Amino acid sequence: MTSPIDLFYWPTPNGWKISIALEELGLPYTVRPVNIGAGDQFQPDFLKFSPNNKMPAIIDPEGPEGRPISIFESGAILIYLAEKTGRLMPADPRGRYAVLEWLMFQMGGIGPMLGQAHHFRQYAPEKIQYAIDRYTNEAGRLYNVLDKRLSETDWVAGDDYSIADIAIFPWIVPHERQGQSFDERPHLKRWYETMKARPAVSKGLDVGKELRSGSATDPKAFQTLFGAAQYQKR
């Protein structure tokens, strides 16, 4: 019997990437909540295997050579899970590199830029119009890149569903809060609706939804999430 993977998780786009992937792959897992509003990500035990104080992270008791392995960074976790199962990543080199290209596109562009758009539009204590415009416009540019790509392919990395789709989709879920729409992006809309209809995606998005009872606008949670460099012991 396969031992469950420990998933250190909070229901955010980066957390959803891994819960969706685990559901798609049918791997057993146990959710270990990391309440980022309460500062759980700065606990010494968590920092031992996630030194950048970010979730998600996993511990797989049945890692390479049958020995436990811990992995942090959502992109690295997705690659690990794909290679562990031989799924959601093409075996041929060209297909593999296409998936890795679009996974890096998410890690280096979609996540950081859409996250900043979301932050300055929703959470920043001061409305800084330059920042709002800067990141909203950049988010729109990235949405257009995706729409063009999806006018040429069924899935982000090509003909087959992959970890690239799983990585990008959770960041598109809160598109309205990023100041974006699908009105003039029909190919992105088609892909988005197809993703939403997948049972494993729906299950992955539901993981831990009961945990989202607080608000990042709570002063204590806000300080922990957005001004907490002092929490990290050096």
C-alpha cells in the first residue's frame, strides 16, 4: 500500500497547484495546514524543509530509492510528481521541454506579476495608481500571451494536458481581482472552462476551503503576510 504524501498547504494559487496535481494523479496525501496568516510558515520545524518560509511543500515517505524526500517550491514539486508517476509530462525531449518552458513562464511571470496585480488592487494599504496600472497592464499582457498560445494548441504546452496547465490555472481563477476578463480572449476562456470542468481540478480547488475563514485585511494577518521579514530568524 502506498504511503500518503504529506502536503504542507494553504488554499492559495500555489497551494492549489499541488492539490490539483495530487488529485489528477490519484496519489494519496495528507493535508498539513500551514496557516500563513498566523505565521505557521516561520515555525522552525517547517523551515527545516522549506527554508524560504513558503508553502506548499511536500514530504514523500516513498521517494527515490524508497527513501523519504522533502521538496519545496511548487514548480519543483510538480516536476517531481510528474516524474514519480510518469504522467502529466511527455517522455519525448521536445514535449518535455515545451512543458518546462511554460512551467517556467508561470513561475517567473504569471505568479509574480498576477500576484502583484492582486496585491496592489486588493490589499495594499495605500492606493498607488502607478503600481496598480503597472501590474494590471502586465497581467493583461501575460493573459494575451496565453490567449495567443491557446489559439494554436489545445493545452498550454501542446496537444496534451500537463503540469503546465495545472501550474497556470489557479492563478487565472481570481482573474477579476487582477482586473482581467475573457471578453476578448476566447481561446483562454475555452481553456479555462475546460479546466474548471475537470473533476480533479474541482476537487483540488476544494481542498482546505474551510480554512479560509480569516481575511488578509485583518491587521495581524496583514503584518504576517506582507511585512513579516522580522519573523525569519537569521
